[in-house]
Amino acid sequence: METRFTRREVLGLVGAGAAVLGASSLASSATKNEATPAQQEEQAMTPLEKFNKYGEDLEYHLMLRTSPIAAKMLVSESDIPVGAFRPKKERGYHFAQCQAFALSRRDGVTIAMLKEDHWCPAAPLAYGNVPPNQQSQDYDCFPYGKYVGIVTAPLKTASFIPDVVIIWSNNAQLRSLILSMDRKDSSQIKSCFLPPSCSYSVVNPIQDGNYWVVLPDPGEYERGLGTEDEMMFSAPGARMESLISGLRKGEKGYFAYRHHHPYIRPNFPRPDFYRQSFKSWGLDADDTLDWPEYK
């Protein structure tokens, strides 16, 4: 069988080498009725270990530039994980929530943000850490006093079960993730393109249990080191198993980000439903024609 490599692999953008490709080929040959070693291993994992594995899978399949983060709302200070960084308490300075997100996804920091740690009003208002002000707030907020703060960490190393997982991706990675989802789930994705992204990416998915696509706000770009091509995708913790299942199933599929690359080719190979549609319309349906290269 001919071995093909994508342009990304040729350019060296893929961290995994031939060993990974060979392992995936062996895995795909396992019978459908018999659990693979990887599946058996996951069945023996604790819930937290499964979430950590989800973080690894997201980074591998989508080739993400930064880690997806686990976010959990804190009911009391006693809920803060051991080893979490407390900006004001430990260092005497403050961050905006977008900066805390960046520390988790870029530097691998587990960071707890309580009301005294914030340097931007949007997040403490959204998370209900401070009383509502007199100004009009057109974004959803948790009830005042329900939570004392939020903790975030890279999903692959988090020491807690997340309420929500947030992924930063480019539009092609986001497209592959969404197209790998079950249609009944992807058709119900909600979105928001207005500030504050620290609210819509956390409060809304936790409150309504839906997936959310969020446009990073100016703070994400200016202070949180966001890039111009990034989007945010939030998944409630309870829906992560389904999300990852679809991503794994689509690993070798047409829309898999790792193996999907742009090209211009006449009479390109097509999915079967393309051919069936063209056949029903009385149009050319044969993909076996070999056209010469155009100049």
C-alpha cells in the first residue's frame, strides 16, 4: 500500500512521526467487536484521567498551538486545587481573566482567580463574584455570591474535573472539530461574536449545557496574547466524551484536520454522496478520469 504524507507532515509541523502513523494503522485493523489496547486502557482510567486524555487527543488530532483549558467554578476557597497560583495572595499583583486563560493554555499554569485577583471588571461581574453594578449588562452572569472564583489549567494536566473546556483554534481546526461531531449536536451549537468572551465562553455553556463558538474579544487579543486567526470553542464537561468520540472516529475521515490539506485538482476524488447526487442529475459521476495537469 502506498504511504502518503500530508503537506503539514512534510513541512515538519506534526510532532508525531512514522511511529504514530504506524500505530494508528495497526489500531484501525482491530476488529469492531474487540476492544483495542487503547480502549481497554481508557476503560481502566479514572474520570480525571479520561479528561486529561481528552486534552491530549484534542492537541493531537487538531494540532493545536496552545492547550485546551479546563475551567471550574469555585464555590469556596477550599475548592482551590493544591498548587494553584493565587496572583494577589502570592505575588501582590493582578490579571485580567483573558490573561489567566493565556497563562493556563500557553504556560501550563493552574491559576485561581478570585475577585481580588481581577484587573478587568467583566469577569468578576460575569462570574457573580461582585454585586451587579448600575450599568446595563447585556451578557449573562452567574447569580451574585454563587461562586467565589474560577480555576483554570491545561486540560491534559488538570487536577480537577472541569465544568467547561475551552479550546482556542484557527478556523480550519474549528471546522474539522465541528464536522466530526454528531449532526444533532453540531446543529445546536450556539455562538456569540460580542464581548466579553470571558463570559460567553464560561457562563453560557455551564448554564445552558450547549457548545458555544465565541469570537475572542479585544482583551483576548491585546492582553491575552491571542492571535488574529483564533476562535474560542467551549464544551461543557458533561459533553466532552461525545465530542472526543466523534473526533476519534473522524481521525482518518475526509475532514480530519491532521490529514486535510488544500489542493486544486480537476476531477478530484469525491465522497459517495457527491457522486450519487451528480448521477441523479444526469451529470458526470465517474471519478476515475485522469485529467492532465493544467498549466
